[in-house]
Amino acid sequence: MKELDFLPEWYKDDRRRQMHVRRQYVALAVIFLLMMLFNGTAIHRAGRAAAEGARLENQRVGAEAVVREFDALTKQLNDLRGRAGLIDQIDSRIEVATVLAELSHVIGDSVVLRKVEIQAEPFSRPQDQRQAKGSVVRLSDRPANADKEMPLGRVKFRIVLAGVAVHPADVANLVCQLDASTYFQRVHPSFYGNVKTPAGAKSARGPQADGKPPETLGLTEFEITCYLANYKEVDD
């Protein structure tokens, strides 16, 4: 039996056209939703990027402040190092009170000093020292391979002692005491000799009342030179 289709063609075309429009609406809705989702994701990512950029900007500002502070501290440190180096150069590293205390310890009661001189002398240059004695003068607290140029404050000290002693043996004993001390080195007497001095205060004014000449006392006058033991000589 043959089926008969009583629907007109225009109705079928209209139905197909509605279905096609419906599919287009659905596709547009899906595209719109996808666009909204992408836009929301992009806005979220842009917000996160802006926040990260702000955080990095704060870090940059903080880092610049730290760098400026570091530069200022470095400048201060270099300035302090320069001052410390200058102080180290001009520091003679000698305690006069300690030296005088050691001298008072080694000098006996039979010796009277009339002069104590502490003279600073520069070290000889290595070439001058080789030409003169074949040895190089270096500080005892520096290694042998240290710089040969001596700073301004690193000098040796020559000590001159002059006075009188009761007996010549007292001068020899003083020389031995100075040589045995760890504070002094290269001790040797410059000169010594006998000297006469009035025996008393009354005799020092002139002849006595009875016309006799004043009594005199024989003493030993001396001068001793030595060096403070703040350096040592090393053969080069």
C-alpha cells in the first residue's frame, strides 16, 4: 500500500529552516559561553599578573634601597679601612711606660742615670742593607716573605743611657742585665771612664774651713746604647 504525503513543500522547507536557525542559535550560545569563559580567564590571569607585577615592583624598590644602603656601608667601611691603615702606618707600637718600667727593674741602686733618650730610626732598605752588611732588617712579628717596603710607623728605637756608677763593675753588670732582658738587644757601651766628684754637699761649695782641699769621690761615667727588641735581623 502506498503512503501518501499530504504536507506541502513549503511547510517542510519552513521546518528545515527553523531547525537550521535553532542550530545556529545553539552554536552562537556555545561560542558566547566560550568567549565569556575565555574573557573571565583572561581577566583573572591579568589580575594575577598585575598583582605579581606590583609585588615585583615592591621588591625592586626594596632591592634598590638595600643596594643604596650597601653602597653607603661599603663606602664607610672603605673609609674606616683607610683610616685604620693610616693609624697602622703611624703607630710606632711602643709603650714608653713599659720600657721605663723595665729599665727601672734592671738598673741597680749603685747606678744613677742623668739621661735617657729613645730615638726612632727608620729601617734600612734591603739593597742598602745588602751592600752594607748582607742582612735585611724585618719586624719580628712579620713573616719573612712580607712586603719589603716598611710602613711609616714601623721603625726601630735606639735607646741611649748616660749616667754614673759607683764601680766599673756596676756598668758591666748593667750591660749584662740589659742584654739579658727580652726588651733590649744590641747592647754595647759607647764609652765609660773615671770621673771625680765632691764627696759631700759642704765640700761642693769650695775649700773647707781649715783650708784643706775638699774630698773627692771616684765614680765611673758611662753611656750605653741599645735597641728596643721590636725587630730582628734576618740574613737574606
